Amino acid sequence: MIGWLLIVLIIAGIGIVAWGAFHIQANFFLKAVHQGNTSNHQIALTFDDGPHSVYTPEVLKLLARYNANATFFCIGNHVSQHPEIVKKIHEAGHVVGNHSYSHGQTIDFNGKNSWLEELRQTDMMIKQAIGRWPRFFRPPYGVTTPHLANAIHMSGHRVIGWCARPYDTLKRRLPRRIAETVLRKVKPGAIILLHDTHERIVPVLEQLLPELHQRGYALVTVAELIDQDAYTET
């Protein structure tokens, strides 16, 4: 009987750890910011996985049309391929954050030193592109681990999560459904997760931005939403 109870407890413990790793909002292994000041009618759109040679410039045009600022969590390898786009993001008043260098499928198995190298390489690429060292970091896939937590403790990055995720990268999701999901979940202080790396993001924003504007939301960077500088001196 005791043996079975021990097995059940072990399985339950593994389940809890796995749940915590895959749910960044749980703050299980490290603390992340998931929303900002709820007393202001401000929200933050964030875009992961770019820059993309085609879609990121289109996103920038739409944001400019609606006088909206956003935060772009860029993959270091993509920054090295398109530094001119990252420079345009920065010059347009948006914030550039770190989203790892490789965003590999097995990156969650990285040890502390591998994570530190991912962070360092991406920081360097962003610094070369815009002349600033990024403070903000978003974990690939939103997965956290003890090794990542140790790396973040050493690097000093501020981890940014989200409170609204419409799973816009799923190909079966129509732009209308993606926009509707965001509008259903949006609230003052919300940090919204989108991606500037697929063809549906343009029609999504074409529907989403005017509706958010009509509802009176100010679209600001994460830095403004949480009142913290997006960049460090070193």
C-alpha cells in the first residue's frame, strides 16, 4: 500500500513540475511579468520569433498607421540575418527584446551555460543592430526550467510573459478567430502574444488594431506598460 502511495506521489510530483514548466504564468521556476498597470487603459502587443523579411515590415506599417507601439522578441539568428529590419523596429519607437539565439526544438533541455550563451549571442546581435543592450527576455515556447532560471539570475534579464495568447501560429486558425480571441481576452494592462512570422498576421492586425482603437486602448511597449527601461547600459 505504501509502495503504491509513493508511486502516486512521484507521478503527481512529476505532473506538477511539468505543468509549472509549460505554464509561464505559474512563475514556477522563475518570476515573469504577465501584465502591467490595470488602472490605465493601456495594453502591450508583443511579437515573437522575428524579424521576418516579409511580414515584419508589413506589421510595422500597420502599427504606424494606428499610432501603435509594440515589443518585438527577436531570435538572435534572425537578427543576424536582418539587422536592418531590427534597426527599423527600434527607430520606429518599438522595443526589441531577447527571444534566444536559436529557438531550437530541444532548447528546453539546455543547461545553464548553454542558456547563457543563447542570451549572450542574442544580446550581442541586438546591440550591433540598434546600439542598445536588451533587458527583456521571453523564453521560447514560454517554457521555463531550473537551468534557465539560474541563467537568468546571472544575466539579469527581466522575463516577460503574457496574459492573452490566441495561438496565432496554428495554421487552421482563421485571422477572424485570432482577432476575436484577443478581443475577448483583452483588458487594461494586458500583454498579448502574437507572431510577426506568418501570413495571417497582417489580416489579423487589420481587424484587431481598429477595434482596439475604437475601444479606447492605447497600444504601448512593455517598457511603458510596466514602467521599466527596456535596455541596460551593459
